[in-house]
Amino acid sequence: MQGQPAQPGFSDRSSPWPVVAAVLVGCWTVAVTVGTQTGGWLTDQVLLGFGRDRLGWLWPALGLATVVLAGTPALLLAVLPRSSAVRATGRAWLIAALALGVLTLLRVVPPVHHEAYLAALAGAALLSALAVRWAARRWAYPGLAGSVGGPAPTGNGDATRPATTGNGNATRPEVNAEPVGRRARRSGPVPLLAVAAGLALLLPWAWLGALGGLLETTLALLAAAALGVLATTLLDAPFWSPFAVGRPPRPARLVLVGGLVAGVVLLLLAAGTGQSGAQLPALLTVPPVGFALAALWAAAWRPAADPAEAIRSGRTATGWLVGLAALGPLAFTDPEEISLLLVGTRDIPFWVAAAAGVGLAVAVVVAIGYAVLLARPRARTPNRRVAAVVAAVLLVAFGVVDLGPGQPGLYGERLFVVLRTQANLSDLPAAAPGRAGRDARAAEVYRRLVTTAEQSQGDLLRGLNRLRLDPVSYYLVNAVEVDGGPAVRAWLARRSEVARVLVSQRLRPLPAPAGQNRGTAPKPTGPEWNISQIGADRVWSQLRVTGTGIVVGSSDSGVDGTHPALRAGFRGGDDSWYDPWDDTRSPTDQGGHGTHTVGSAVGRDGIGVAPDAQWVGCVNLDRNLGSPAHYLDCLQFMLAPFPAGGDPFTDGRPERAPQVLTNSWGCPPIEGCDQRVLRPATAALDAAGIFVVAAAGNTGPWCASIDDPPAPYPDVLTVGAVDAQRRVAEFSSRGPVPGGSGKPDVLAPGVGVVSAMPGGTYAALDGTSMATPQVAGVVALMWSANPALVGDVTRTRQILRDTATAATPTYRSDSPSDACGAPSNVTGAGQVDAYAAVRAAQQ
């Protein structure tokens, strides 16, 4: 018995089971894709939060899993059912799943190299499109772009009037007609309507997002265009034609059924679009475009339309609409800022979610509007002039939104160029004991650092200025921060005076302030538990030492200078506050982290260890993210403060440097740092007699988790955290560290520590960030008790270690591999004892 021919579409007389199977496979594909993409991003964020390295194999593995889990049922749909529409559905989903697998491989590129990723994305999308076209022509698959098939055009050029077979069954519209003997007409209204829809989808991103650098934005445009080409290849006329069959053709079926199938295709493509995080908003905003595309194809296939022009219009419309829909998440967001680290405030993740939500609403409205306007049986497509006016109005609206409520301009990353020559501080003359000796030593260190930088940076700066790359010089580390992308980076790396080139992160602006974090804890009525646990209250009452005469410098998110517990402690003058991020001229703090840490060091009302010490501040964290250059901005300011608007090279005042620095921050690779970048800075501060205290980090209980600068450096005192039972907090980072330095050095209370927050409030927070300023406060007490010890950082460190009390280590498990080599790599010398340390300093 001869086999029956395949059904041309979703015929009413066909078995319903292929359709049911297609629906189930579509739902399964959506679930798998959304699940793997969300799970992969969450895995990246958890690893980042715990300070662990990215899993290089994660995204390739997830891509392969999606190809297998989604591609296998799609393959069955492509070969088993008799319905041509179901087979076309399976083929499109299979090819899209394979494309997702290819695009996902690109996420092995580190997020910090975003330009390289975008360039690779553009190339991979174009190569994928070419591969699909070649396969379609090589094997003549129906339902793939460029395939051959379908009836010949009728005499009047009607592309949608169905031709009939001998038994009267209607076939699909013409899909491969080419113009014969005449020049093709100019493009009709359908591509212009697609441009208008794409611009409408971009409006939320122009309002709530911000562009990166020039090269980054250009590459995002190219990548979006390449994705549009790939979508055009997958969603070409042979894809749509099985859904348009019938006598007469039914535009509603094309929009509803074809739009759903196209939406799944676009979901798979969106899942591969952008680095980890950037694909999440695309999963919301791009798939609904499938319905608008179906309506546009229905409009292109109007009766009496030129067949070749109809196909050309549909292809152009697909490329423009998908490309513009993908451009928003690619160009107007930085994937490194779509982070759980910023979720606690109305920061980038909030605004990306808002833009995606508004974009989804716009996509739904556009899809419904185009379906009603273009896909009704008697609907008439607007003429070209009307479509052009609509596209022009939306283009103007895009510009107005971007320049008005949006964030106009370019906000790309910069490069941090470390020079080979660093100042020689090994032969400094011996300093006299006490404050005067420390000031003289700091002045000599400052002079040598500045001289070295000025002598070694000249040729480089002249070249950078010629190229208008906006260089900014540094001396504490002999380095230059500069604009530029991969090409500039390669040019700099080849220069003989350059040791290495790092990426210096820049945050993109927000459409509205993130808001100020405030606390909810009651105002303390006496010394807090942590103050009593380290014995600081006994130092005040029994030794009559409160930190008088000592200045503590804080590099953090800022300080609320109006807080009642901190207002009286601010040193004042024109060189006690510096904000390289926002150029504020008086102490302020939005995040609250810096206010809390300064309060634990020198705050009054029972929260600070050295309540009569003074403080100065610098903002090195903006919205909880930093960069090598801004960390260095603040460390330079602490060595040689300068007045507002002053030049650090010529206006620095090393005699005004604070004696003690508290640093509750670390610079991980995602911010652009490597292990060595700040090493010359802490060495110079140590040589100048400035005591540097740094947080160990909150990436325990894993061993060897003290790894973000400056915590691993031997010339800083690294602090871990304990709880009220003197047990090492599980989150407290542990050693060992490379080079043999014993880390952490000491511990201090870091669980449920109450301190100041902006707006005159208080809060209890956890972290080694909370423990670190308490140790800085203990040093302030020691140096206040014995001014001759000021500047003697080696002796002071030894006293702190010798007088520390025992603490109980905690481990990840009972396995010997989780013992971190020795208990000292977990507890250091033990919990700091302020009373014993001050008594030893007095002796």
C-alpha cells in the first residue's frame, strides 16, 4: 500500500496527537531553558558571594544539557509526525537549541572582558546563520531558510492565494519566488513597522538603562544585528508558510500558532544572548516578539502582493525587530552589575528587572496591536508613508527619553596600567620614635613615590594624551588609569615600561538614587557586648585611655558625618574627606557600610573602641562595587591628604596622614584586581609608619579563602571574626595564603555587632568588616596610651599577636582537608585583647 502524503499543516482532519506532542515539547523546552539559565546565573552569584572562582565548565555544560534535553524531543517532532507544520516546528526548535549550545560556549570568556565576549557573540551568530543556510540548501530541508519548494507563482503574482493539488487540498503560500525581468520595488511598510516596534521595545532600556563605552556599544550593536540575521535565517518564509495554509489562508492561525512556535525559537536564542545575567531580561522581552513577527508576515503576504517583495519584507522585518529587541539587554546593561551583591538596594538589578517588566508589557501590547491591525481577514496594511512617520516618531521618542529621563552618554570600563618601575623604599633612613618621626618618614616616602612616578610616566602619558584617552596618574602604585578597549590594551601591554594592564571597573549610572540604608536597632545605652568582650571598656575606665590624639582613616562606602555618634569625631579641615566617585564635599554615606565600620572604630555612645579618636574618610566603594583605581585613590589620600580639588602629586600633605587605616573591603577579580596590584601600596604605607588593618573576607569556611587584596599581604594586619562565644564565625575567611604569611593575624567580634548607620540610626551587622575597625580602634588606644609607639608598626603588630586570647576554631567538616593545615590558619593568634594590648604598649 502506498504511503499517504504529509499533511500540509494543522489540518482539521489531521490526528490531534502531533499537535498535543508539539505543545508538550514546547512547554518542556521553555521550562528547561528558563531553568538552566536561571540556575546557571544563581550558581555564578553564589560562587561570587562566597569568593570562589567561576566554574569555567558551567555554561558549556548547561548549554549541552539544554541541547540534549530540548533538542531530543524537537528532533522527534522534526521527523516523526506527518503534519508539515509540526515537522517545521520541530526543525526550528532543534536548530535554535543547537544555536543556543554554540552561543552558550562563549560564556567561558570572563565577564570582565565584555568587549571580547560581544565580538565573539557577533561572529558566532553570523557563522551559525551561515551554517543553517548552507545546511538548508545542501539537504533542501523544507522549513529551513532558503529551502526550495512550494508551487510556482500564479500569473497575477498572488503569493497568498493557495494553489490546489489534484484533490483540491490547499497548499502553503509561495515561499521562493524571485523577481523575473524587472527591478525589485523599494521596501514596503512592513519593515518600517518592524523598526517602529523594535524602537518601542528599546524605550524602557533608554529610560532605565545606560550604555557602556564606545567600543562596547558598537560591538553590542553588531551582536544584536548578527542575532537578527540568525533569527531571519530560522524564521524565514518556509518556517511561516505551514502555519498560513487553508482556503482561504487564515492570518489568525498564522499569528497564534506561528507566533507561539516562533516565541519558543526566540526564547532559545535569547537564552544564549549576553553574558551570565544579561540573558535573563532577554528571556522576558524577546519571545513575545514572535507574535508581532507573525502579524508582520501576515501583512507581507497580502493578496496581490509581489511574492519576492513579500518575502524580502518579511525577512527585513524579522532582522530589525529581533535585533532591536536583543539590543536593549546587550547594550544598556553591564552583566557584572546584574548581581546579587547589589540586590539589597534599588540598584542595577532592580532597574534591569523594571526595564524587563516594562519591555514585556510593551512587547505584549505591540503583539496584540499588530495582530489586530495587520492580521484580521479584512485588515489593510498602513501605507509606507504612515509606517515611516510612526518609525520616525518612535526614533525621536527614543532620543528624547535617552536625553531626558534616561542616562545619556557612554559609561565604559577603563584600563589600569601598572608600570614596571616601582619606587625603591628599602633604604629609608631610620625614623625617630613617635609622631614627629612618623611624619618625617611619611614625607620621605611620599617624595620618593611621586618622583618615581613623574620620571617614569612621561613618555606613556604623552602618547595617551595624543590619543585622547584621558589618563589619570597614580604614584602609590606607579600606574595610570586610561580609557580604552582590547586594542588599546594590546598596544599598552607591548610597551616596554608597562608590566601589565588590568580592567578598572566603572559602574553605570542609575535612573534614580538607590536610597540610603538605615538601621532599625535601638540606640545603645552603654558599651555593646563586643566592646566588653575585647576589654575596651576596661581600657577607658581603668587605664583612662580613649584614643585621644590619634586619627583613624576609613576607606569605604563613605561616612554619615552628621550621625550623633560620629559628628564630634570628624577631624575637619579641607583635607579630611575625599570622594573620587561622586565628588561630594562633606562626609556622606548611602550604603551605610562605611558609617557602621567607622562607628565600631571611633564611635561614641558605647559602639566604638576608641571613642575620643578622630576620623577622616574616603569613598572607595560606590554601591558596593569598586575598582583598582578608586581603591588606590583612597589609599593615596590616606598617605598624603590633599584639599578638595587638589592634585595628589603636588598638594599632598603627608604630615596630615591618619595614623591607623581601617579597610573593610577586598578587590576581587570581578572588579579588575589581580593578586599583586595593590602590593606596592600597602608596602609604601607600612614604610611610612601607617598601620593598615584589613578584613579577612567573608568567604569561609573554605580553606585558603583569604585571597582578595589587600588581606593576603604580609604588611597589613588581617582580621577574622568571632561570635559572642569566641567561636570563629563560619563565614570568616581562612588561610593559608601564598608566600607563607600567617593569616588571619587576629580575630575580633563580627557577629551581631551594633554600630551607627546613616540618618542617626543603628543596626546589628555580621562580617569580618565589622571585626576589622575594632582592631583599628585597639591600635588607636595603644598609640594614644604610648605616643612613642606611633609609627612602629612592627612592634605594634607583635603586641597585638602576643596579647591575643584563645578562640575556638570552626571547620567546614571533619575531613583533614578542611582543617586548613593548622588551627592558626583559622584563628590566627586569637581574639584581640584591648586591655592587655594597651597595658603592653604602656610598658
